[in-house]
Amino acid sequence: MVCGGFACSKNALCALNVVYMLVGLLLIGVAAWGKGLGLVSSIHIIGGVIAVGVFLLLIAVAGLVGAVNHHQVLLFFYMIILGLVFIFQFGISCSCLAINRSKQTDVINASWWVMSNKTRDELERSFDCCGLFNLTTLYQQDYAFCTACWDRAA
């Protein structure tokens, strides 16, 4: 069997899209499992992971249908969407690499004060710390500020 022409490309694209479909289903399943077990309480995080899984699943189905049916228009838009996703991911990766330690601290500090008290309590219990950078001076005076300290004090 010679691997040339559209037959080899078709088979490779079909296999790749089946893998993408499995990854999309895995994302949806892991998000539902995490919510079901109570590991993640933020509906925004769960919703985001499920949305990414559904998006990946839809893109994979479009690529699979385009490859099997030799549908050039569908494959063209599939290629355009994957190109845009690549550019988006590349931009996010570059911006993450460009952030230095002080900017990371600023971003973490800003997000800490925006999140709900329930989320803070869950983070403090999970990581066995009090406060953002485990600064315990405020919490040593009054344990009511940190639920993780309640477990240690008891």
C-alpha cells in the first residue's frame, strides 16, 4: 500500500480527528467528574472546560466529515479554524512566557482579592495555608479569618 495522494492524507486526517474527538470527550468527562465529586466548585471553571471540550469535539467532527466526504469547503474552513486556534494558543503562550515574577505576583494578588470567600477557603484548606502567600500574622491574632487554621488549632 503506497502512502501517497489523498488516500494517505485522508486516513491520517481521520485518525487525527478521532484522537481530537477522544480528547474533547475526555475534557467533557473530566469536567463532569470533577464537578460530580466536588473537587472543583467553581461553575466558571467547569463551564470553560466543557466549552473547550465541546468546541474541540465540533471541530473534530467537521474535520472528519470533510475528510471522509472529500468536502473541500468544509476542509478549508476546518484549516482556517485550526490556524486561528494555533495563533490564539501561540499568543497566549508568548504572553505567559513574557510575564516576569513581579507581574505574576501582581496578577495573583489582584485575582486573590476578586475571588469569593468560598473559593479562598477551599484553596486554604487544599494547600493547608492561610492567606495568599501564607502570611499568618493576621491569622495568628484571629483564627476566624482562616478556616485552614481552625483545623490546626483544634
